[in-house]
Amino acid sequence: MSAQLTRPTREEIAAAAGRTIPDVVGDGLRVLFSGINPSLYSAATGHHFARPGNRFWPALHLSGFSARQLHPAEQFTLPALGLGITNVVARASARADELSPAELVAGGAVLAALVGRWRPRCLAILGVTAYRTAFARPKAVVGPQDHRIAGVRVWVLPNPSGLNAHYSANALATAFAELRTAVDNVFRSPTTGLPVIRLGTPVTTDDVGALEDPEQ
């Protein structure tokens, strides 16, 4: 299916401050992806990760989650693939550092309730810095986590923003692919504990640009 986005004007982007984008959710999700919060560009279009230069959609395809690169306007086809999208904080902002620690913590509580409602196989949070603050995990690194949210396994992925210079497009796709492998193989096992395998090498450096620009 072909889809096109109409590029919003500067005025439309500015007017999108504080707006929200509906969650993309459904029953039986393999992965619920959570950004930090929407950018003004995404909020102006009404589509997640719509800002030019964001690498979420290419990484989703290159990692094998989707058979082709989907357009942001095709976001509502994701539940059929067992995938969903939400945010830690719902409101759009020009910069992620406009979000206070208290707002991230409050958003984490809302996210936990959403996860408890839909029960995805795994929650993937796109940005280790926001994850550390929202869930009081100051030493967390990218990769599988040692605790659950609402009983659901948690995996932290790099911020897909184009400003995250620490990850090339290929490195980002590799990180997504490690998650896909775990979700479709390891996490399929009916175990009550976290898997003992740890795919890839955790990155201890904060995501570059995570607090400079919303993930979407």
C-alpha cells in the first residue's frame, strides 16, 4: 500500500505543541514500542515517528519486523504484525528536555497501566535516558532489562532520532533485530523468569541527542 504525508507548514508545526497522538495498540502484540514523546512535526501530522530523519521506520524494516519499509501514515497496519506504538509522555514538544523528571515519572505510571491493559509480549522503550528517569533505573543500559513493567518484559532500544549520532542506521537496525530475535524465539517460551541469554553488547553511553530532541 502506498501512503503519502503532506508536509506540515511551520505554523502547523508550532501549533502542535501539547497535542497528543493516539496510541497504536491491539490484542496479542509481540512488541509495544514506546517513544519518549512526540515531536511537534509528528503531532502536526498525527503519525508516530513522522519527523524527517527519524530512523524508526527504516529500522523496523531492516530488522525484519516488517516486510517493507512502512510509511508513518501506515502506522495503523502495525497491530496486524503484532506491533504497537505509544509514548512515555503523551504531549508533543519541540525538545525532549522540555519534559521534567516528574512528568517522565508520571508518564511512566500511565505507560505501565497501558502495558497492563494490553499485555504485549515485550515493551520496548526507545531511549535509555528517559527510561532511567521514568522508572527509577539510573544504571540501565540498552538491551533487555532485569525487571518487568506490569508483568511484561522490558527491552531498551536506542533513540531512533537522527540526532543520535552514536548509532548508525545499520547499528540501530541491528539493535532492533536483536529484540525481534528474542521476542520471536526466546520470549515465546512459557517462562516466568527473564531469559538468561543477553543478545549483543549493552551500550553504557547515553543516547546522543536523547534530551535534545523528542524521539519522534
